[in-house]
Amino acid sequence: MASKKGKGTRIGSMLHDALFYDCRMEQLSPSGFKLLIELNQQFSGFNNGNLCAAIKCLRFKWNDKSLKKARRELIDKDFIRVTKRGKGRRPTLYALCHLPINEIEKHNIKAETTCTKRATGKREHYYPVRRDLPAEVVTAFDDARKKKEAKNNRLAESIQARQIKIGG
């Protein structure tokens, strides 16, 4: 029986393959990568431009200095951009640059149908290189295949012999 997707459950990966395999990802620090994952987790499909990177909005515990450094790094490398500056007790809102921005009337954020910095990574370049199997493994596979063929031949011969007895 297939289970249904419950409320609040995510199916799939946290990052698009194009973003994960983008060459800019190699340059990110671990804290920058962690913040990007958290902002992607906040994205629900219709709220790009309304993502918050304040300490109280994030799941993991952040040091104020490391959070500022990670935010600055993501902005400099065009992973996120500021959509609305915070004033007083209101947080600064961000958008993921590899996705179009959604319209959010509450904060006067206009929709954009194009991405500002599209992710260009391709998964095909990251498959592991095939190496030849050791000779012992190859011979073991060959022996197993030969045994299976011999067993199938004996089975076919016995079926054929039974058919001859029944027919003859």
C-alpha cells in the first residue's frame, strides 16, 4: 500500500541537480552551504522572495558572526539576493537566484518570470569513472554463468525426455 504525502513532508532532494552540480557550489564554505540548504527548505514553491535568514527563523543554531558571513557569501556568489531590506524589528527578505521570484503583495514584492542567475551544473560530468574489475571477480562471474547455463541445459534435457515418454 502506497503511503500518501503528509502535511509538512518533503519528497525528493533539497537542491535541484543543476544547482547542486553548479561550479559555484565548490567555492562555498560549509556554513554558506548550510544556509543555502536552510533557505531552500523554507521555499514552498510560491514564496521565493519572502525567505528569511534571521537567527530565529532558521532551524540550526547559528552564531551571529558566522550567519552574517554566510549570508554575505551567498549574496556575493549570486545564490541569493535581497528583495526587501528589514527595518526595526522586521527581517530582511531574500530570494533564491536560481528560481523566478513570486509576487508577494503583503511585502510589495513584484513577480519576476526570469531567474537572475540560473544554475548551470550538469550531472553527467560527475558519474564515477568505471574501472576494470579484478581478474578474480571476472573469473568468478564466468564460473557462475557457466554453472547456471549447465543447470538450464540439464533442465531442458529432462523436460524434453519427459515429453518424448509422454508422446511416444
